[in-house]
Amino acid sequence: MINKLCIIGVGLIGGSLARALRAAGHVREVSGYGRSIANLQLAVELGVIDRVEVSLADAARLADVIVLAVPVGGMAEILQQLAPLLTDQVIVTDVGSVKGAVVAAARAALGARFPHFVPGHPIAGREQSGVAASVPDLFRHRRVILTPGTETDSTALARVRTMWEAAGAETIELTAEDHDRILSVSSHLPQMLATCLMDMVVRHDDHRAILDCAAGGFRDVTRIAGSDPVMWRDICLTNRDAMVNALRQYHVELRDLISAVEKGDGEWLLDTFTRAKHARDALNRNK
Ligand code: NAD
């Protein structure tokens, strides 16, 4: 049970976590801190948080657990501001989509309190953002990747693990480096492809006709292009090396595909479509 939870950045993910923990009876009081007072007031009206904190000092005071749920690019500054305000008991965790950069920022900012920082990333989300889009079951049966290091305090880790389990999720652990490499392919690359396709089509001479003729496939593939631009800019800027590797790998695949289409290499095309179909069918079966 968490006595006082403080969410910094009460949007889709922070709001959904607050809702899930309230629904599970795992938290006594939830406060929120953020940039937009109107958004925080909406969070109170929606019953997501109990109170709005007007300063980080108030937010940090008496909190047992502080969850950083702002875009990755904003984490370092908040960690620096939080560092001198933290009491000995408080655990800080985050939900950022990139882990290496957030862990480095926490290490630099928190000093002796760094072991009480537990990095995390829920593998759940949607293309809408903001507290109005938050739901209590966003994390149910979803995975949350925790990326503790050797210094991470085992009690802090256990509390964060229990918090996510109370929200309905299953937790797994990876190193921050493995997380960023794996997610660059499983999450960041699909977003880049959806964004590129949507952006290419909208700038195409025939874009009206193309969109008029777009069927389910186009909608499925481009759905996540509607995600928050700030979040994705920050992910690109903070997971640069892994993302460039993933994009280069995909570039090679595209180059081979172009060459097969150009040459009319039916055997290569059939092999590739068949291999991908089997892999996709297996993913459906294992869902
Ligand atoms: P969101 O836009 O819905 O919410 C972010 C909130 O943080 C907003 O209320 C915003 O006002 C506030 N905020 C932004 N910058 C701030 C700052 N500097 N100081 C204080 N408050 C600030 O975004 P979200 O989708 O909830 O994403 C939050 C975090 O969760 C990001 O780090 C993102 O990488 C991660 N994440 C997102 C998803 C997803 O699908 N959306 C999934 C997993 C993890």
C-alpha cells in the first residue's frame, strides 16, 4: 500500500497509473504536479488525483512514491530540481520510453539517493495523450519493464514491482541498454515507419485520391502516427544510437525489397511474404 503517491506529469500514463492504483485500493492519496494547472484541475475533476501540488517542494514533501510521467526530454530537469527536496524514505520511479538517458540523468542528479530511483517503462499506451484519455485498465495484463542497476535498493525495487502488479501489470527486468536496443525495434521503429508513411502520403501530389482510397491496411499501419509529437521527438533524441541502427537495418530490408520488385524476383518476394506471414500468424496465436 502506498500512503502518498505523487505523479509528476498527469497525462495518459501518469493518469492511468493513478486510476489503476485507486481502483485497486493500493494508494491512500494521490497528488499531481505538472506544467499546466488547467490539466491538473481536470485531473481532480475526473477523480484521477486528490490534490494539485503548486510546487515540486510540496510535491516531494511526505510522498512515499514519486512517479515521473513527463516526456523523456523533461526528466533531467525535474530530477535536478527534485534532488535536494527528497526525504530519506521516498522512492522515485519513472515511466519513460527510453531508459539509458533517464538512468544517466538520475545518476547525475540524485547522488546518494540514486539507489532509491527505480527506472521503469510500461509497455502499454495508446495514440491519444492527456489525462482525459487515461483509463484504469491500461496496464492490465501488460508488461512493465524495470531496468534496475547493481546499485538499486532491493526494497525500492520490490515496492515499485508491487505497485505495477497492483495496477494489473506483469513486471520483467532488463538492463537499460537491452531495453533501449529491443524497444528501438519493437516500438520506436514501427512509430518511425507509420510517421514516414503518413507524412509521405500527405505531401504526395495525389494525396486526396490516396486517402480517399485508403482501406483498413493503411489505417492499421498509420494509426500510431497520431501519437504525441513531443514524446516521439524526445524518444528520437534520447535513444539515438539504437534507433539509427534499427532504421539502418530496415533500410537494408527496403533496399532488398526494391531490388526484388525491380528485377521481378517472384521467388524472393514469395519467400519474404510467406516468412513474414508465418511470423505474424504466430504472433496472433501467442497473444
Ligand atoms: P501525456 O502528454 O499524456 O502526459 C504528459 C504530462 O506531463 C502532461 O500532463 C504534461 O502537461 C506534463 N508535462 C510535460 N512536460 C512537463 C514538465 N517539464 N514538467 C511537468 N509536467 C510536464 O504523455 P504520456 O503519453 O502520458 O507520456 C508520459 C511518459 O510516458 C513519457 O515519458 C512517455 O515516453 C512514456 N510512455 C508513453 C506511452 C504512450 O503510449 N503514450 C507508453 C509508455 C510510456
